[in-house]
Amino acid sequence: MVIKKAVDHIVCLVHKCFHVDIPRPTEETDEEWLGSLVNIGDVVTFRVEECDFTGSLPYIRGKLIDIRYGFV
């Protein structure tokens, strides 16, 4: 579920536990990026691209694949 949205990235909460950062790819404009259509509360499908569990909080970065609108 999308919990935060900015111009260049969205943040999702997975299993009510893990935050996943999904940045806009640098090669895509705001108009081309699927994330510009996402609203808070939508459910998204993403592919995990990077994980780092060495810090006090895990860092997970993904790539946006699909959106399901209006799910809360």
C-alpha cells in the first residue's frame, strides 16, 4: 500500500512492517512514470531491486510494475 508520495518517488508499506522506496527512474519523465498516477492508499506491484539489512532499519528499493487503484 502506498503511504507517501513525492514528485520523484513513492514509499510503500509491506506487511505493515517494511518501508519500500520506489524512486522514479532517471530516464523517465514525470509524465512517463507510472508512479505519477499513484495515490495514497493504492496497492502497487513492484520488483525488489536492492536490499540492505546491515543498518538498524532495513533498506528496500523497488521498481514500480503495476497499480490497483482505491484499495485501502
